Amino acid sequence: MRELPDPMRRKKTYKPARAAVASAGTTAPSTVAAGPAQATLWPPPDRPHDEEPIQPVPIRGSRFFRGPFLYPLILLFLAITAAPFLAYRSGLESGEGIGENRSLAAFPNLAGTPLAKLPWMIDEYYNDHFGFRKRLIRWHDIVRYKYLHAANDKVVFGKNGWLFYSRENIIEDFLGRSPFTGAQLDAWKQVLEAKQAWLSRRGIRYLFVVAPDKNTIYPEMLPDHISRHRGRSRLDQLLEYLRSTASPVALLDLRGALSKAKEQGQLYFAQDTHWNGRGRYVAYREESARLKPWFPSLEPLAMGTDLQLIRVPWEEGEWGMFALPEENRRYVSEFLSAPPSPSIRNVPVVPSSADGLARPPVGLENSRGRGRLLCFHDSFYLAGVWPRDQQLMAAHFARSVFLWMRPTNRQFLDWVEQEHPDVVIEQRAERLLASVPDAQDLATWTAARQ
């Protein structure tokens, strides 16, 4: 086999052989006498090798990066690198981002922090507070969305301008990729049954309400590559398990009512993860129907007479997660509103502990109502109403206390003992079902049930 020549090495030539061939007037391939055997020359003499080796071409840098430009470039680089820190130290920029749904890192306690953790904690603090952070995040997201048309890890772009919150494994649950185990399903069943039994012994009703995620009610607005692979969700599993085990738990599944009501109008904000005024009214109406057998005098407020739909220029929504909250105002946002009732007044509620409360507790008394309500809820219970602190269920009870929290076992027991309610409503967003009761929860409620 022929060995390819090395272009960086002086190539071997056969000058005597070429001379012999030339004098004989022959053409390639050629042979010359070389003793007893004949040697074939390669390459043929009419394709001679280069006599000199190929020299590498030196690569010269651009004159922009040398000569009189070098030192100004160095100074510019140092200025850009130091600007965020100098802006932070001088107070010109707060350094805070927007739309992150988290608390920014606090400066560590230098005296009480272990030395091994101190560099990491200072780094976390600086990453959350360096100068121009808010502005840089905004510029980044403008380029990312308006020019690259890309989403981030918090939001999925749907059809017709719809946005879907995608954290907390919402999309994975929709696809059926994060199912409950058998032990987790049993843990949910035991805790819900134990709560209901503990309350029932005290003459208190219990209703567990699940607010469906937006992608559950509007899968057709998701991108096709997601919607076509819909699987079995955790809520599907839990309801099937409770039915198959003949569980007495009073769990309100709103998916059927909301899906049916879609033909009457849009039920969720296109730019936000929550239901709007129409969706909130459907949930309130179903909730009232579930409570009516326990409270026969309860009649839900009527749309058009007691309640109205209003449009509000609203800047909250998922665009805040792109640092572009003003984009939320481009959408039509409908809210449910009720005129102030002279029979309802705010009353102070003094909690035994404020731990776990997202907002201060709301206490309302109604001179026309009957019974007492205690409600643990999340953001869905306030979504879609205007003003945001309106509580529709307060129209039906003499005293209502609303707590935005997921109570621990101790908090649940303490609040019930403090308020002595006739009914406890515990509302949970569908995605939050992933927080499965643990062994301590099971032990607490098993002991309380006995």
C-alpha cells in the first residue's frame, strides 16, 4: 500500500532515476536497472515532488487588539466587569430581579456562619443582588422572547398567546410521568379519612376541594407536542383509588363542571395559571351545591344580580416571569365582583402562631349568615375576584375565617380548637397534591382518630 507523503517534511527525490528516464525518452511509470531486480519509481517522473517543505503560515492578530487599542480594551473590559459591583455598592441599582417567585438570598451572618459555608453564602447573596441585575434580566428576556421566541424553565408558550406555568412538575404530571406510588395513595387516603373522622366526632363537616391546573381544563391550548401525549394524572389516580376503596372522604373534583362550562366563556386567564372570574364562579357554585345538604338555607349568589363580571387592566401573570409584566396588560382579564354588603364586616383574628401564613388571616362576620366556616386555601381561592380580598363564602356564614396556608398537623388542630367551626374547607391546587403526607402526618392523625 502506498504511504502518503508528509507535506511538512522534505520529500525524497530520485534525481538519478529521473535523469535515466529522460535520456531514454520514456514515460511513467518507469523502471531502472537496480542490480538483479528492477525498482519502480513512484510517483512517476512527470509528477515530481516539491523540492522544498511547505512552511506553516503564521496567524497574525488583528491590529484592533494590539498597538494603541490594546490598553483601552483592557480598561473597557475591567470597567464592564466591575460596573455591577460598583453600582451595587453605590446604591445606584437595587440589584433585585422580578418575577422569580422566591425570596432572594440574604447576607449571611458573618459571626454565626460556619467558615466552610461562608464563601458559598456570600456568592449566593451577590448573585441575587449585584448591580444592574434587574435590567440585565429584562434585556435577556426581551431578546429571548421577542427575537429568539424561546420560553424558559418556568413557563410554556401555548397557542394564541396562552402561557402555562410549568414549575412544580405540572407538565410531568399532565404527561403521566410522575405518578403516585401505592404507598403515597394510601397515605393520602388515610390522612384525609382521619381528618374527616376527627372533625366528625366534634360535629364538624369537612370538604377537601381540588382546584384543577389550567392545562387540565385547557389541554387544547398547549403546544401539540405536549397535548398529544396526555397521560394519567395524580388527581386521576387519587380519585380512582378513593372510589375503588369505598373511601368516605368528601372530595370535590371541579374538572367536570369547569370543562362543561367552557362553552359559556373563557374560564382561566390566558396569561396566568389561575381561573378568572367566570371560572371562580363555577367553582363557587359547585362548592355551594356540595355544602347545601349540610346547610339547607345556603343559596349561592346569582350572576348578574349579586355578582358581576368586570374587566380590569391587570399586570399580574406569567409575563412577570419573563421580567415583562407590562405584557400582561395586553390581555382581557375578567374578574368577579360583588357590591359591598352592609351585613358583612371585617373582624380581627388573632392567630396562635403566624407560621405558614402567606398573608394575615381574614375574619368576616355576617349578621345574616348562619354557622361558622374555617377555610384553609392557596392562591386559587382568591383568584378571579375583585377586589382580591373578597371572599364569596362569607355571604353564607355568621363567622368565616380564611387562612392562606397549608397547615401542619398541629396548626390544623389548633385552628379548629380556636374557631370551633361548623365546617372546614381545605382547598388545594392540583399541582400541590404532589406534597404527600409523610409518616409523621400519618402517626399524628392515626393517634387523633383513635
